[in-house]
Amino acid sequence: MRDIEGWCGQYESSLVEWGTLARFQEIMRAVSMADVDADSSNVWQRQGKFLLSLQGKQYIDDLYKAREGLREEMTAFRWHLTPLTQTSG
């Protein structure tokens, strides 16, 4: 969810309002239901439960901090999206 909001804010601000928590949960529900294997369903449920726990929230924060560190390290090699331009023709 954080990544969706961040990307929309940076590249397509008109989508920020579209990306609600309810919509994100709906999409994730569809993704998890597409994998109908009983073992997979159990894994999805356990992962969700963990990510909502204090340890899971700390784990997510640690991942984001590590990613930010890597992004800072790689700044010199970063590429940027450029807007499309219309050509007459």
C-alpha cells in the first residue's frame, strides 16, 4: 500500500484518491483466492496474521529502511521516467 501511494504521488497524482485501503484489500483478496491450494491459503493467512503483529510491523519497517539505504547507495545509477510527448504526424 505504501508503495502504491508513493508511486501515484510521484508519477500519477490523479490515482492517489483511487488507491484506497479497501480497493487494495479487494485486489489482494482476489490474488489470494486465485491460488486455491489449501496449503497456499494457510500460508496467506499466516503471513497476514504475522504482518499485522508487532513483530510483523517491525519486519516491514526494517525492510523499508533497508530499501531506502540501498536506494541512497544507488542514487548515482538511478534512471527517471520521462513524460510521453505527442508527435505530429
